[in-house]
Amino acid sequence: MTTTSETPAPARGRLLVVGAHSADFVWRAAGAVAKFVKAGGEAKVVALTYGERGESGELWKQEGQTEENVKRIRHGEAERASAHLGATFEAFDLGDYPLVNDHADIERLAGLMRDFAPTVVLTHPDTDPFNPDHPVAYQMVQKARLMTSGAGVESGFRTAPPSEFLVFEPHQPELCGFVPSVFVDITEVFEQKKAAMAEMKAQAYLQSYYAERAEHRGNHARKVTGTKEIRQAEAFMRLVPNVVGSL
Ligand SMILES: [Zn+2]
């Protein structure tokens, strides 16, 4: 029986995941990243910050802790987590809570997109009433993506072909305007996702939460497809239409 887990990624596809903080990609898209690589694609993870101040709770319980040390630990965690998934990791280290950016940061991200030429871009939704940085990451990615693809006409800057553009599932989807339009069956790579999550010791409390979320989304994906083999899934929302040759 054919399952969605056998659906290959586009040939030579390149997936770019941009998170505000260095662990965001693990909770929300680790399975999709592993699946993409397994299907022959290339994946790159970019963290705009390490989440050193706002999302490294466990590390700040240690006496004498410093921002520099937290960043060093978080870099190692994200690198090892990316390796579990077959992705490369790059940190911009722009500073978190709040994440602020200027023209040069957008140019840096656009330059990375022009060089990597992603076929799929993944980031946070544009709204999050509980997080000061996630919507800023969305705005940066949105702007850089448009500066990469241009307006569909000749441009006064170097361009790359337009990518698919999706957002990953936020912590409280209903409050972030997130309605899933894509489920990725991550059953066959779920152990890789768990291994990646286990690297994020600064946020150990999220590991069981996102393992449960994957089970719930697996249930939803089973209902949509009738495919009983799906155990775990991740949810995404498309921001631009999916163009196909026929329905
Ligand atoms: Zn975050």
C-alpha cells in the first residue's frame, strides 16, 4: 500500500528553515527536515539568534551563567540537532528578546537565499501574542525572500527563482492565525526528531510536549488520508498557492 511517507521531495530540492531562536526548528519542523533530506534534498537551518536570553531557561538556573556561555552551549546543541537530521546549521547571532534587525541583516539573509536558492522556505507565522521575536523573524524572511525572487520581472539585483513559502506550527496555533494546510508524515523519521529534540537540553520541558503534538497531528493526518500507517506528523501552512499541472 502506498503511503505518503514514500512521496519524494522535488529532485535536488533545497529546504531553508529560518527560526528566530536556535531551537525553534527542532520542535516545529525537525521531522520535515529529516524527511526532505531522506528524499534526496538538501536542508539548511538558519537561527537568527540563539534565544540566549528568552528561551534558554534551564541554563540560567546555573549560578554565574553568562550570555556568552549560553550562546556557546546553544550553538553546539543546534549543530548536533541539525546533524541528526542531515541539515547544516548557521547562526546569525543578532541578539534575542528583543530580536532587532536593520537593512544589513535583511541583505545578509537575502544574500544567503540568493546563494542557496531554496526551493522551499519555512519560518514562523506572522503573529504570536506570546513571543516578541517570532513575528520579527517572519517579517525578515518575508522581506528577504522577496528581495531574492524579485517581482517576477527583471530586477536591479541578483535574483533566484521563487520558492515555496510555508510557516511551521507555533506553540498556540489558534492564537497565531495558524490553520494547517499541509501535514508531513514523519513516522519513519520520528526517532531522528526525538534525537534532535534530546539535544535541546536548555528547553528539556518541550520535548514531551512536541512528541505529543506529533502524535496528535499524526491522528489528524490519518483522518485526512485514511492511511493507517501514519503515526506522527507535523503541520504547516502554505502562504502561496501550490501550482500543479492538474488536480
Ligand atoms: Zn523561539
